[in-house]
Amino acid sequence: MANDTVTSADLEPETEIRIDPVCGSDVDVATARDRDLMLDFAGRTYAFCGPRCRDRFLSEPVVYAVAGRDEP
């Protein structure tokens, strides 16, 4: 019998973070793009709920990118 279980290792990595890495809010990526609340860092694209979280991320991107919230 074949194993039909799919694990996260079988999937392509998500390149757009839909959870604000600073506050943990769900982010509408289209709205974030329209409001200039998207940033690329270390090969990943992050979306932010507002300018305050974006600016906090910019002040310490490694802290939020590595030790931030769980990704979807």
C-alpha cells in the first residue's frame, strides 16, 4: 500500500509570509502591496499590517525573520 501522506517537506516553501512577523496579525497581501507594506529579506517576502510593524521589522530584521511568528 502506497503512503499518500503529504508532509511539509514535500511542499515548495512559501515565499510570501501572510502573517505579520512583528505582531502576528493575518495580513491581506494585496492590501499590503497597495499600501507599500511588503518587504523582501533573505529571499523571503514579508507582509505587514501597518507601517509601525514594517518599521519595527526594518529596525531588527534578523530578530523578526528568525525568531518571529510561525509561518503558515
